[in-house]
Amino acid sequence: MASRFRGYLPVVIDVETGGFNAATDALLEVAAVTLTMDPDGTLRPDETFDFHVEPFEGANIEQAALDFTGIDPESPDRLAEPESMVIPELMKAIRKAVRDHGCTRAVMVAHNAHFDLGFVNAAVARCQFRRNPFHPFSCFDTATLAGLACGHTVLAKACRVAGIEFSNSEAHSASYDAGKTADLFCYIVNQWKQLGGWTPPIPGLPVNEQDV
């Protein structure tokens, strides 16, 4: 894994929020899917981490955003936790995955990735968390990649082109969208491999037999 992405571990992130402004609007859900690689170089989802988040003090929440996601911030069934608990727990899990795969840092994978990266970075700053494993600005955007590989930038449509089942009724929860984004990213990377794109050498296999 480390040699495939230049020492970075791709980690898929999805956030659900109270609006579009990372500095002022609430982070309501965040989910992460770590990835792993089989011995033959096939990329696949590994572990999923999912959190419901209490809005930070003074956070703005737009009703239009709640109507879109279906989230009720006041519902006792959310079992939400404050950012000060969620962010360290999430980052600890990601840092462990980075170490386990022999990588040096994580790189975020997300659909319209700079939106998610902005909200995660804002939450990290509010919590004054100083060991953020993610690269501060580089990311893999599956909207862009899917536009190239599948001819669609909308997550649901790109998944269907890739043969990945997608339910509109389950969409717009962080855990569901992160899982589908992970499936889509793995599909694109694995398709690139099958079409003859670059892949890291497989240990123990002679160079002239490598699928590179």
C-alpha cells in the first residue's frame, strides 16, 4: 500500500453538515473508511468509523441542509458526541491505520473532496488537535476521477455506471456515502490496474511477470 500512493494511506471521508461554510456551520456526521490492498495489488475497503456529532457552540445550521440530509440535531436517538471527543477518536483510528500499512501520512479521498477536507480541518482546529494525520490540502476527489472514468460526477450515477448498487433512500448519511465513495474509488483504481496502468511491484514475483 505504501508504495502505491507514495507513502500515503488513502482514507475515505464523508461529512454531513449544517451548511456550506466550514468556519461557521455545524459538523453533524463524519465517517471514515480505511483502505487496504490485497497481495495482487487489488484495492478494497477495510474498516469503517462512523460518528454523530453535536453542533459546536454557536454553530450555524441551515434548515435547507437538514431537509436535504434528514438529520434532526435534537433527536435523542442520534447518540451524538461533542467534537472534542469525536475528532481525537477518529484521528487516533486513522493514525493507527497509517502505521499498520507502513505509510507516513493519510490523504483524504472524498466526493467533492475539498468540501469534506475543509470541514474536517475546521473541526480539528476548533479542537486544537495537533496530530492531524491528513495532508493539509492534497486529496483524491472521486467527483473528478468519476468524471474521467465513468462519465458522471454525481456519486449515485457514477456508482451505477461502475456496477455499484446505490440507494437514494439511504444516501446523505455519512456512513453510507463514505462506503459508496470507497467502493467507487477502489473500482477506479482497480480498473486502472486492469487496463495496464501503473501498480507497485508485487513482492516475490519476477519483474518480467509483474502486471505493471
